[in-house]
Amino acid sequence: MKNQVLRIHPNDNVLVALKDLSKGAVIHFEGSDYLLTDDIGAKHKLFMQDMRPGDEVTMYGVLVGKIQCEVKKGSRMTTENTKHAAEPFAFRNNSYSWNAPDVQKFNQRTFKGYLRSNGEVGTANYWLFIPTVFCENRNLDIIKEALYNELGYAVGDKYKNFTHQLVESYRAGESIDEIDFTTSSSSPSQRMFENVDGIKFLNHNGGCGGTRQDANTLSKLLASYADHPNVAGVTVLSLGCQHLQVDDFIRDLQLRNPSFDKPLLIFEQQQTQSEEQLIKDSIKSTFLGLIEINKLVRTEAPLSKLCIGVKCGGSDGFSGISANPAVGHCADLLVALGGKVLLAEFPELCGVEQEMIDRSIDRPTAEKFIRLMTDYDKLAHQVGSGFYMNPSPGNIKDGLITDAIKSAGAARKAGLSPVVDVLDYTEPATKPGLSLVCTPGNDVEATTGKAASGATLILFTTGLGTPTGNPVCPTIKVATNSNLAKRMADIIDIDTGPVIEGEKTIAEMGEEIMEYCIKVASGEEIPKAVQLNQDDFIPWKRGVSL
């Protein structure tokens, strides 16, 4: 490691500790000495000067907080001495220029994807089960168990074998303490359909009992998933009497894509002979559909056909230094190649709103962003909350003291390209370049919304470790530090720790991430979240979710 501390932006008045630093140590940095008045753990911040109540704290070159009490040079930033603060924002007709990265090594590259009739290209080939109402979740669970076990998509056999050993030892009166989990593991079953990457199920708790607005939003969300480039066929299960009617879903599907031509199977329980008949019919018809979509094969496609969503979760004090800027460089590469990038999590843009406004290509784009951010924040304040309450205890423990600090680091995963569009929840991305998508910061609600807007891959950065994924969009986990990458190797795909250690540059790491994305998009690499069937799906009910 070349340095013990880092100053992210020349205007910053705090330093980030790159390793654990002890009280009483003297840190030499850029011609100045800093006597540490506290133990400062890696990822945490120390003040570069004495500060008084009301003084502004700057990181990433922007206001991220205000001092609450006198602090000494070399002391640690805490929730007691620093509170969230952010600059006001407004459209100011600023002209933004961007120097695109050199993409010469990627110009002629392609990936092997699934070409759909509308010209979009999927990175996977899934069959999707959709319930129009929560009443059908149990039926989906039964169907899922049957299809997963017989067609080779189950991942839990090793746990079943482990449990079986526990049961047998207990029955035999033997000690279960000596059973070794590793000896009970088993190889995954062979898939019957080579070109079907998975059968996915969108269990949810909506469709009835809530507001009609929630049902309408859910309908648009489900339609977006049915139309997703990674989906080849759909089975819909309906009860019959719920708010979200099948006709509503079909209407939204046709509005989204008037030329929708994928296999669409619909079963309504209140119109069938019995629950058993419903389940058997849906399994049989889906099996026939799987035979058909298994005939589809991957073909070469330009990288401009990729749509990558960028997301962070379980963030730490290194997120804005290693993983997020490395993913941001990958995002800039894709934009320069004509592809699409989606940045969501509006509560985690609090504090960097002005940057996003200034990067917008025109006034309507900027004003839509301002309206969505303002309305969202007002809604939060109406119930006694606010964006400032976004950081979790885990975030704070690992150095993200204010929401503006978290946001300034989170925004770096979008790179530096202009903002070409702003999308409300479930609106599809249609323009090449960087689009902002209005979603909560909540990991699963954000990835759910990102896929709804068309992301065919998701780059998910994490400093603490987050076991989540998406049913239809392969999710790639990027660790901010090598300790996490080693400790949770079963869920992490890429380690950006070498950036912290000074072994690789942001650009080098970003190019490695792009190479991995190409392999995943081609089916040559399977991310851990996909291997583990981490198919998390939570519709946003448009209430206050941070």
C-alpha cells in the first residue's frame, strides 16, 4: 500500500484512512503532519484542520455535512460531530463536456446473446412465471419445486443431503456434532434444456388489498418483466377476483410493446376445475413452451446492445474509492460504445443533485429529475423521515457518516458521461447513454426497478457483502476490498481491493469489469448470484422507502 490516507478531491477538508491508524500516530501527507487524536479505523475519515460548529465538511468536492461541536485536526469524523448537509440545487443552464475514454480495444468486440424480434438482445434465456396476485404464490412455489427438481435448476441438494444426514444420525442415536457439511455437498443436476438458462418466479405480496395505484404500478412492472430481453416465454397465474386483472396486465404489456410475440400462457384459478388441474395444466403447457424456447441459440451482437444497471448495497467507506469508480469507468466505456447505463437509487443522489442536473443534456431532462427528487423527498418528510436517514448502521460503522457522503461515493458508479434521460419507475430505457431511474435505495426495490427499465446485466458493488440478485437480470457482485472478497468468496465475483492497495488503477479495474461483463453476457461466466438462484423481487408501492 503506497499511502495510509487518501484525499479524494483537492477541495476536501477530510482524509480517508486506507488502513487502521492508531491514536498518537503522526501521518505525513502532502507536506503536512497530522497527529491523530483518536484511533481511526480503515475507511473512516479524519479532519485536516481544527473546525468549529457550523463549519462545512467537504468530500468528493461537495458539501457532505456540518460540524456540530469543536473538533481538532487529526480527530475522527463521527455521527456526533458531523451531521448531514447538502447544497441546494436548481437548473442553471450549464453546458457539460465529457472526455470519453479510449475504447479502441473494445470497438470490434461482441457478445453472444439472444436476439429478440424487436431488435433487443438478451444476456440470458429465461422462462418467467408471473402471479397477478399474492393468492397464487403457493401455487407458484409448488410448480417451482416440481420444475426445478426435475429439470435441473435446483441448487439446494447439498443442504437436503446435509439435513438427511442429521436426521439419520439422530434416529441412530449418534452425535450430530461431528457431521461435516462439506462431505454432504453434491453436484448440481444436469439441465434438461441446454439453452434455457432458468425458470424464474416473481412471487410478490400485491395485486389486491392495497390501493388501486399500487395495483396499476404492479401491472406495469410485471409487464416490463414479461417484455424483458432476457425473457423468452411467460406463464401467468391469476386468481380471478383481484384488483390486478389479467386484462389490465395484457393492456400494459401491449402498451409497452405492441409487437409482443413471446409465448404467453394464462391460467385463472376461479375458472378451472380444481387447484390440482390448474397446476398440472400450467406445468404441462410450460413444459411444451420450454421445448420451443430451447431451440433459440446465442448469436453475436455488438456491445452497444448491452444495458447495464449499476447498483451499490452494503456500502462501506471504500465504496466511493475503489468499486464504484471502477464500475463507473466500465459504465463510461459502455456509453462510449453506444450502450445503455442505468443509475437508480434516488435517495442516494442526495447531495449530488446539482452534478446530475449539470450533466443533463437539456432542460426537460434536468427538470424531470428535479421534480422526481423533490416529490420523493417531500413524501419522505411528510411521514417524519428524509433522505438524510438513508445510511444504515452498517454503513455508518464502516465510515459513511452522512447520506451526502454515501451519495457522493455512490454516484461515482455511473461514471462521468452526460445524463441523456430520466425515467420514472418502470419506464423503459430507450436512449443510448446514461439514464437515471427513480427507485428507492433499498437494494432489492432498486434492482427490481432497474430490470424493469431494461437492464440486461447489473453491476452490484458492496463493501460489507450483500447476498442478493434479480430473477431476470444476471447480477455481478463487485467487492470494494480484498478482505470481503476472500471472506465471502461464495457471493463475490470481482475484487477491486487492488485499487485500495495501489496495485491497479481505476481504469485498469474498469476494463477488467467490462471483460467480465462480456463473458457473463455471452453465457461463458455465471455470476455467483445466478448460481445460487438469488432471485430477489420486491415491487415498490411508491410509499416512503429509502
